[in-house]
Amino acid sequence: MLKGLLFDLDGVLTNSAKYHLSAWNNLANELGITLTDAQLDQLRGISRMDSLNMILKFGGQEDKYTEAEKEKFAAEKNAKFVEQIQKMTPEDILPGIPQLLKDAKAQNLKMAIASASKNAPTILNKLGIMDEFDGIVDPSTLHRGKPDPEIYVKAQELLDLKADEVISFEDAQAGVEAIKAADQFAVGIGDKELLKEADYIVASTAELKLSEIEEVFNKRK
Ligand code: BG6
Ligand code: MG
């Protein structure tokens, strides 16, 4: 029986993913690395340092910098991102999400955030939806990032629920892989081909309807 919903944040509840990607793109350009759209897509859901390491690898620069230099690059990228999110308001909640949260509340479903972002609490406060959630996984406690299932298992445990009692929402390929590795029901938001492992896929959040997702969830094996 459905008892809870687990949400990624960037690209699911709000479009902060675009700020992450543009800040990474700027940093890559400064390092003389040109990223393709497909490479940028692969950064979705990936933790800060893992993202930087992926970018350096894409540019064939994986052994070029010391850990201290990499920390500096990551801090620069984060400073740009933090600057961008200051202007966020409740208007930045993606279409379909307010109704989804309302429908979930009406059914007394518990809700948690499974975001790799250390900026998630700031963003949730800016959006004015912090109090909607019963738990937020602290990414600094994680040993492994998405696509490892750890973050989704932790989110489910925060709500005291089992894998077959939750539906989890993601826009990232690595995130959908993490949900499936955690044995949970995955809703993918975005490209059908990239997110093909998901149990239910929509092109955008505007298409999310809890009753329709639940129908598929209830029929699953
Ligand atoms: C994820 C984003 O939610 O958080 C990634 O999809 C980002 O793009 C990751 O790298 C870490 O975020 P932060 O804010 O801690 O650098
Ligand atoms: Mg995301």
C-alpha cells in the first residue's frame, strides 16, 4: 500500500537543475573543456565533487589538479549557484507540483526529500515548501552518491517505510537507477529514452497526476 512519496529536488520540484548545469558549463569553459548536451545531462543528480571529477574526465584532465585545486573549483561553482538561487520564489515551483503535494497531503502520505544537494534546505525555504516535508536526507551523511541506492533507502527509512510503500520522483538517469537499485517504484520526469528504467515516465511535471501514477503503482508485480 502506498504510504509515502520521495522527491529529488533539482529538476523535479523546481528548475534549479538549469543553474547547476550552467554553473558547471561556465567552470568547464574556464578550464578549457567544452561539454556536449549529453555530457551535461549525465551530471544531473551527481554530487558536487563527483560532477567536477566527471567534467575533468570528459576533458581528459582527470590527473591535472590537486585535491585542493579541485576543492577551489567546486567552491567557485557553488558560489555561482548560490548567487542564482537567491532570486528563487514560490513562483519557481514547477507546474503540477503544488497539486501533487496537495493530493498527497489529502491522502496523508508522508513525504521526504532525497536530493544530493547541500543547498536543498535553502531552495526549499525560498520556494516556501520546507514545511511540506517530513524529512530531508542530509547528503553529507552519504557514503556514495546516485546511482547508488543509499540516498533513497535513507529517505524511506526517515519516513519509517518499506521499499514497496513509496513512490520516488526523479529527473536524472543516475537518480532513476538509484531508485530502482533501492527496489522502489520510480517516476521519471524528462527524456523517455534516458529514463527508460523508470516504472512511469512523463515528459514534464505538468503531466504528473497522483491518481494515475497510483493506478500503475497498484498494478505493479
Ligand atoms: C543534485 C543536482 O541535486 O545536487 C546536481 O542534480 C548537483 O546537479 C548535486 O551537483 C549537488 O548539489 P550541491 O548544491 O551540493 O552542489
Ligand atoms: Mg534532479
